[in-house]
Amino acid sequence: MLASIIIASTALASVPFDGLTLFNQTMGNGFNRTTLINNEGDVVQQWTGLSPIASTPYLLQGGELLRPCRVQPEPAMTGAAYGGRVQRFSFDGTLLWDFTFSDENNQPHHDICAMPNGNVLLIAWERKTQQEGEAAGRQNLNGEIWPAQIVEVQPTGPTSGEIVWEWHLWDHLIQDISPTLPNYGVISEHPEKLDINKGNIHPMNGDWIHLNALDYNPGLDQIVVSSNTLDEILIINHATTTEEAAGPAGDFLYRWGNPSNYERPGDHVLWNVHGVNWINEGLPGEANLFLFNNGNDDGMSDLIEFTAPVSADGTYEIADGQPFGPMPGDYAFFYESPDFYGDHLCGVYRLPNGNTVATNGPEGEIREVDASGMIVWQYFTPETLMRAVKYPMDILNPPSACAGDANGDGVVGVDDMLLVIAAWGPCAGCDADVNDDDVVGVNDLLAVIASWGPCP
């Protein structure tokens, strides 16, 4: 049973966004329900599956639900928010896709991200032995080490998928312990790589940098993740092949929150960070980064929005001997309150009306604040929460049935296919990019074929 308290501001300039809020009440064994509510707290829909929830659920256009779940029986690698199973449901609860990626050496956990091309990004651990860790330069290692990987899955059937792209942290390390070991170098000269001796390894398993959220920016073709144990957010390039991602092209493009990780001066700003994302195009603050800083240093959580120093070509500025900007306090939006503190879980998102919705997971609170920090809406549950996401009402509207009409003539056919072929390659904002991922390719051709014929 849900328990809720709803508070709406009476100030004319500060009203809650009229939308639908999606959340899981906690996660793990015994918790397999995802809930969608309106601003009055009324349940609009619930999805109940046979597999326990792993982390944050998301809605797709048309009201379909995409959520990570736990594999059963228990997998070979377990830790916080372990998953291994991704399910997509129709709005009425029909299971549309049920994909499992979990084996002896690979285990998804925490977040997933739907991509414009229909694929799904997963965060996962990969197993490395103590011997492999020591051979790479990790000191004082007393067991396995599980570095992060990010994989992109293309659905191929009701229960199947193909991994079409992958990135492995293990390919982007540096160490200054011994010149006889791989990846030897001066840490401060290589902010694009991770010092293998930074970040705490969980004492009960090999979880190392504990990634807990990810987001994809189609305009930049980049991925951002947040790391619990590094107290840092990291950005990598997705505009690579898997082979290229294993080399310098897969090194960090940007990192922020704790410059001591790459031995440069600067304040340690983030503490147990969760819930990083880019603010979507068309929303106030679009293209800025937004994150939930849990604030385990001072017992107060922060909502931080800032503009990263990104250039037109997708690279990030950094001066010799200095950390990546911005400087602490140079924020587009900052919110902190003594009654809003979550030491784990949590997340934050920008809404179309300029408000911000944030989840205090341990306290079971969803709080919406306006640009001045005034609370305009709250919702409480008796259980802990994963990140809640609030959507416009039109998220339930079906996607365009004529997505393949590249030339806009009301009929999907050969002319549209020829337009797609002629524009093949990177093509931000062009008509042939019918799936809006800034690349014209095979997925656009498939969209044309799928909607062939007169538009309804």
C-alpha cells in the first residue's frame, strides 16, 4: 500500500509540473512492482513482474516501461543493485522484451539507458582475479577486482539481444607503482586515464568504482556515468567502434568532482554522487549536466547543475596542471536544505516548466522545487525509493506512426529510402535522421521499412 503526502504551493508563480511520476518502491527480493502516479498521488498504472527490481525504471514514448531486474537464481557476481535482466512492458502490462546478460564473468548492475535507436545501454561489472589486479598495479589487493564496463544491447527478439558496442574501464588505466608493470606513467599528466589505486574495493565482493547511474547524449554521442567510490562523474565517447573504444579513443573525455583522483589541485566537491544526467534538449538548462551529490561529508545533499567546458567538436578544455572546470560554486542551479539528505540512492531531473524533481531515496521522498528552491510538490512512501522520474502527460501518447516519412510527403516508400541512403553518416538534425540519433544509418532504413505505406 502506498502512503503519500502531497504538498502544492499556492504561489501563482510556483506550481508543480503537471506530469506523471514513475518509481520503484525499494528493490531486491520481494519487491517487483513499478508504480506510476499523477500529482494527486492517484495510481495511474502499476507493473508487477516475476523478477525483483534492480534499479531505476523508465517510461518510453507510448507508455512502455523499461526496467532492470534481478536474474534468478542468484548470479555468480552479486553486489549493490545487481540486475542482469532487462524487461520492457506495454502500458497494459504485456511483456514485450525479456533480455538476460549475466554469466560467470559479467554482471549488470544499477542503471540502464534507452537510446534513440532503440538499443539499451547497461552498466556491468567484469570479473578480474586478484592476480590480474596485482599484475595491473593494484596494491594491497585481498581478492578479486571488478572493473566497470558499459555495453550496448540491440534487441533482436522477444528474449534476445546482440551486444553491438562495449567499453571496458580495464583498457584505460594508469599506475605509477612500477615501470615493469603495464600502463606506467605520471598520474597528473594523464587525466584521461584512471589510476588503478584510486577507489575503494568493496570488502564483500570485487565492486570497485561502483558506477550507479548513466545517461546518453545523442547530440554529442557521449555517455556520462557517476561513480560512488571515486566521488566523480566521468564522460566517455560513444562515437567509436568497440575496437576503437579499447584504445585512446575510449579514454575519459571529461571528469569532475574529485581532482585528487588524477593528482591535480582542486576541491573535492562530490561525495557519494548519484544520478547524473544531461538536461534534455528543449528544457530549461538544456545540455547542462545535473547530478545528485549525496553530501556524505557534511550530511546535506546537493542538487548541482553546471555547464561543462565542452567545445563544438565534443572535446573538453583542461589547462596543464589544473583540474577540469567548472570551479566549485560556478553553478547554473544549486539546491541544498538541512531536511533533505540521502546518504545513498537518490537522483535529480529537470522538468519542462523549469522545476526540478529530486528523490531522497533512503527517506522515501520525491521533492519538486522551483527555480528559487521553493518546494511545490512532495510525495512520500513508507519504503526506500530508487530514483523517481517525472514525465509530461503526453508520454502516454503513441509514437508517430509515420516515423519513416523522411521527405514529409505523407507516404513512406522508396523516396524516403533513397533520402536516407544519400545522407548516410553523421547528420545532426537532417530529415533523413528519422530516429533522431544524429546519425543516418541502418536503423533509419529499418524505421522506413517498418512504417512503409501511406501515413495514417
